[in-house]
Amino acid sequence: MEYKKYQHVCRIGTSDVGGLLDGEVYVFSKIDGTNGTLYLGDDGLVHGGSRRRELNNFQDNQGFYGKFHKDQRFVDYFAKHPTHRLFGEYLKPHTLKTYKDDAWNKFYVFDVCVDDDEDEEKVKYLSYEEYKPLLEEFGIDYIPLIKKLDNPTQKDLEELLRDNKFLIQENLGVGEGLVVKRYDFVNYYGRTTWGKLIADEYIERQQTKCATKQNDLPIEKRIINEYFSEAVVEKEYSKILNENSEIEKGVLIPRLLNICFYTLVTEESWNFVKQFKNPTVDFKKLRNEVVNKIKKVKPDLFTKN
């Protein structure tokens, strides 16, 4: 099999996951690590990938490939299930540092897919009940189900969000967020898509709504308040440092600005176009708002030594 990247997980409330909550949904913890995938290559060896590329000895992802592609658990798993792909999160320090000491440096599977023999572009997601015993047979870590809900409201999910403490140290808050799945769901665009609810983003949006009258703000500021949270800045900042901990400030700052603006535009444009009903957006002003938000979140980057 060849490398395939994992699907995009969309924010609950956006059009890409419209109708997701209309049925029996599965709610899982979202953990703050780095995305990884393992699968059996055509050469009979276990291959690995990150969110965007295939990995190897020279292009690893914080040690993910080196640690797991020869791990006997996965070698044995793929010997029995050669058409499966395992997607999961490799728990390395990013934004959230409150995980238990023994939780780090493990690969937690959150989805298992089976390739279609007749159509290489298609994959079938196994349900939680299907893949849980398969992983347990080989001692493979996975993210457990929090709860199954029938036709939940967003408020129901927000209540679970407040009690989401999977792998978190006692009395140190909650996890990154939730992922919501419905295995028979196909969205308006014909895609199987999961939804997410992020704790920091939810809290920040609630605070913003309480502090300001959104309709009185420029559209660029409203987009930032809704779609560009402190959590996004911290996550992108951590990714850059994990790739190069010795990076100079003169290189780090423009890279952070560019990747944050790129992420906002490529991942959220359709969402804010729909939410704000085809607004006229000045992208130069929007980029300036991104810069202002980053300066607010990471002020030390912009102070002279």
C-alpha cells in the first residue's frame, strides 16, 4: 500500500459536518500530540507517515517512524491485517504539557481503515466496536470511547468537554478537546468527515462573546475571534520548534506568521464565508489581525533582547 494522509477533522458547527449529530455518534478525547499513520508497504515492511508526508529514516517525525515501524506489535498486527491502516496520535510535548508522565512517547490509535481492493482511493472506517478487540489482541494503545450519544446537541458535547480528562494529571484541567464520529455519516459534499470541539477555542470564543458585541466589529476581527484562537498559535509555534529547536528568531517569526495565515485561509475560508454570508474580506487587514493575535499570544518573540 502507498501513503495516504488522514482526513481533515472539521469544527463542530461548520457546514462540512452539518448533520453529523443527527444520529448515534461516538465521542472520543482529542489529544495534543503529532499525527501519525502506520501501514504495510508493498515491500512487506511496516511504513509510517505524518499528517502530510511519508516518513523514513531521514525524514522522521519527532522519532515516530524510528520508534514504531519495527515495533513487533505492529509487525504482527499487519501480518494478520495487511490491508489495514492505523491512524493515531504520537504523544509528544506540544501546547498541552499536563499529561501524565507515563502517557508520553506512545502512539494512540484513533482510527482503523481498510483499503478497498477495487478502488485505491476509497477506504472503509472500522467502527470502534470492530477495531477495539483487534488492537487489544496485540497490546496496541488506542483512544477509548468516552460515550455514545443519540442525536446530541452541541450543549451535550460541551458538558462532556468539561469532564474530558483522559491521560491528564489530576487537578490539572481538561484535555485538548473532543472528536465526534458517526460511522455512517457522509456530508453534503459526499465525504466521510468527523467533527471536533476544542477546549481552549471554545472557552476563548465564549469569553469573546461575553466581552464584545460581535456585530459591531470589522469582519476581519470577527473571523479572527471565531477561527483563530490562542490554541492555534501555540500549536503552530510548537510544531516549528519541534522541527528545529535552534531556529533563530529572525527566521522563526516570519515562518510562524506565514504558516498561521496559511492555515487560517486554507482550512477556514469556506467556514467563515458560509457563517458570515459571503462577506467582503480585506485579506491584508486579515493578515494584520493574524499578526496582532500572534503578538498578543507570544509577546516575547517581538521584544528586543
